Amino acid sequence: MNKRKLSRQQRWRVEKIQAERAKRAEKRGEQDADKLAAGEYGPEQPGRVIAHFGRTLDVRPEGDSTPVRCHLRANLEGLVTGDRVIWRAGQDGSGVVVARGERGSVLERPDARGQLKPVAANIDQILIVFAVEPEPHANLIDRYLVAAEATGIAPVLVLNKVDLLPENGGELRALLDRYAALGYPVVTTSTARDGGLDALHQRLADRTSVFVGQSGVGKSSLIDRLLPDEDLRIGALSEDSRKGRHTTTTARLYRFAPSDRGDAEAGELIDSPGIREFGLIHLDEVQVAEGFIEFRDLLGRCRFRDCRHRQEPGCALLAAVESGEIHADRFASYRRIVDSLDET
């Protein structure tokens, strides 16, 4: 689509608005500097961003659970929930963030223009939540795994509502065993019975996590159980369609207490509308192939350097499928993902 041309008056208005914004930002920076010089702010101290609201954010001081509403220095941009920062407390109970710490990891997702933007930082693991209802499909799980692998953050598979599984586990249990054989951690949960979250508590302890997954799998219900003191909204599962609705609206980092079993460490999780679902539009065929962990040792071993793993002779992946080294369903899932990228 061609860009709409602006008239001279429209361009003038845009330039004027931008200049006014820049002037206001510069003024805020000067005011911050004056206050810092005048001693209106205390000494520098570490903290962590637990929520972001444009030019202001909530920072949790290190060793304290009470957040402080802070604003940003004019020259400090790009902070996201989970960032570790240096901030100074003001005399009025507010604060100012003066620096961002180094990120151990950053979770990005494409915006409307396809450009990657950070949405959370310093995450230890991505919990991919799916459930017995709505019925999960292997290709959807594989798409989440590929997206998670591309971030460099460890993925964990969480099957919720296991109380609805048949006694023998059925095909879904066999699918989980297949992922476990690949080396992926698999956790089963249920909010309908005592002890249904024990394994999840163990996995979350002493880590910062994010939950992703399609609507209706029970992410908000799990978080509500993990954070009984937080006021979280839970969407009801439609009896007709068996599909849920997203209910989380504000990106925030939560800390939950150790479970009743006495875990040594608590954990943290970030819940955000920008994190719940992953898209793959920003990935190419090579990145998708690398997202299938059992492919990695075979990539680059095909006869032809530009092999697309379709029907080319000497394809290492096709040979591995024939020998059973790569499961045929996983390879078919890979092909569907690549084909969907071509369609996009």
C-alpha cells in the first residue's frame, strides 16, 4: 500500500507536534537534573520494573515488595517489564529511573510493521500452556516451540486440566512422551484437585517465567491459584464452542510465595497481552528449521547447500525421517509451518 502524501500544512503540524514533544522531554530532563543536583532524590539503588505505563513505571526495590511509581529520565527509552534498573527515591514518595542494567535475556515479538520490539526482559523460561480442552494440536505446540527456541529462552510444556484425561492418557499422553524424549521439560497441572499444582510450583521456584498459549487453556486460572492475593480476572470457557477469551490487560511482573510444601525459593512471572501468543512472521525457513531441536545436528549436511528439504536428493532431513531418527509427524509439522510462511 502506498503511503498517503501529506500537504504542506499537515507536514507543518506533524513537525510542530514532534518539536513540542522533544522540547517537553528536554525540559523534563533538565528538571530531573536540577532535582538530582538539589538533593531532592536519594542515593542510587537497584530495582526491577514490574509494570510499564508509557513514561512512568512501577519499580520494586531490591529486598522490598512495595513498588514505587517512577518516571524516566528524558534520555532513557526502551524499558520493559522485567528490566533491572538503577533508580533514586524522591522526597514525595515517587522516584526516577536513571539507568538500565544489562539484560540476561529479552523477549521480542513483531509489531504491526513486522519489526521486532522487546516486550519483557530477564526471563528464565517460557511456559507453553495447553490443555485437554480445547483439544491441542501438535502443529500448534510446535509453532510455540519454534517461536520460543528463536528467543533463546528455555521452553517448558505445561499440560493443564489433566483431570480430564482418560485413564491411559490417550494420544495426548503419547504426544507428551514424544516431546519429553526430545529433552523438553513436561509439567502436568490441574486446578480441580489437591496437589494438582505441585509440579508447577517446583518448576517455577527461583525463576522468572512467562506463560504463553492459546485462549481457553487456563493460563489465568493457573496464575490466580499461584497468586491468591492478586485480583486477576478469569475468563469463562464457552460451553458451546469450548473456546476461551483473553482476560489479561496489563503487562505486569508478579511474585508468588513458596508453596505449602516449603519450596526454598519463590518465583516470579510476567503476564502480558503482548506475550500470550507468538507469531512466526519474523522468522525465515532456516530459523524455523533450527527451531526443531532434533534437526540441528543434520542441518548443513544435505548434498545441496540450498536444500529446502522437500524432494531434493541427498537431503539429510528426509533421510533421517526415513530411518526414524526424525518423527514423521514432526517433519510434517515443520513443512506446514514453512508453507504457512510462504503463504504469508
